[in-house]
Amino acid sequence: MNTVLTQELDRFNGLIKVIRGSLNDLKKAIKGEVLLSAELEAALNSLKDGTVPNMWIKKSFPSLKPLGGYIKDLMERLNWFKEWLANGIPPVLWITRFHFTQGFLTGAKQNYARKYKIAIDLLDYDFEVIQDEEAAWKQAPEDGINVIGTYIEGCKWNREKGHLDESDPKILYVKTPMVWFKPCKVEQFKTHKTYACPIYKTSVRKGVLMTTGHSTNFVLKLRLPTVVDASHWIKRGVAILCSLDD
């Protein structure tokens, strides 16, 4: 996980460098000290419109937020990683605050593979919704990771009954409960009725493949308990989002 943290900090430092450099260049261009290039002019127009400049997006984590929401999101991510550096790996991890989410999940799986000397290719994640979230904040699981920060679109989680349920009227998104991501062999998965809910970084629900073979938007499928057939939630377009649009 130290490697994952280092890579994340490298990515965020690159983003901060682009933001700081572009803002300084804009100040100089407005004063007439440097030439206002087409890229800087586009960035200036985006800032006027309250949107994120394209030159930032190229180095950024996926986001559809307006400028104000984007900066707030960025500061929350940076402060969280700062706490991680100061206090060590937290017992509960915000999956939504990673730049490269798939790398983080692979790192957690690699820890388990090395601990028990199992080939990582034989492992996948099983999932368990945490009932006692207060206790989970005090102590990290012996294996795997406790994850929070996402939102369910199209349905809700019924805490009393412990399964997916219909959305409340006029409620588009609800927070996903804390979930324990447990690395294990596929044959060790718990056998119960579930819906394999896809996790996306943004609400666009599409992405392109990176050189690593991972999608820029799709993360993985989170299996959640359900009492109805999975097709019921598929027709409703139920998905989990790491980031909302506002």
C-alpha cells in the first residue's frame, strides 16, 4: 500500500503543478507580461464559466463537477492523503479519493496474496456489508479493506433487512453502506442471492481502456444481497458512483 500511496501522491503533485503553473501564467498574461496562448485562453474562458479547464482535466482524476465542487473535492482528497502520511494507513478507506482506483484495489489484493503465499491471479474480492460501522472505524480488518464514499443510483440499501430495496420518492442517490472487500479464492465466495452492481467513477457510465488494461471509468462489480432477481435492478439501471455531478 506504500507503493499505491506513493503513486497517488505523484499523480496529485502533477495535477497541482499544472493548476499552479496555469494560474501563474494567466496572471502574467492578463498583465501583458507573456503571450496569451490558445490553451491559456481556453482555460481563462473555462474559469469565467465556472467549469474545470481542459488542461487540468488531462492530468486530473475523472470528474464532472463544476469548478467550485471540483476544487472542494480536490482539497478533500489532498487533506485525506496528508492524514494518511501523518498517521499511517486509515482503518477505513475512501475508495472515491484515489486517482487510480484499480491500482489501490490491486495493491490491497497483493497484500493478501503475499501474506498467504497465494497467486494473485487466483484471487478476487468477496463483499460483506458492515453492520457495526462504529467499530470498523476503530479497527481495520485483519485481511482486506473497509471501503466507504460511494453512492447508489436507482435503489437504496435497506439497513434493517440487509438487502437492496426500492428508492424512496424523489431520492436519486443514497450513500452506499460501508463494505468489507475480502480477497479470497472464487470457490470460497459466500453463496447467496446477489446483484453484481457496477461501480463507476462518474455518472457517464462509459470509459476507454488505459495501457494497464483497466477502464478510465469502470472500477469493478460489487455483489450486494438482494431478495429479488438481479434482472429487477438491471432494468432500473442500478449502479454505484464514486462521484456525483455537483
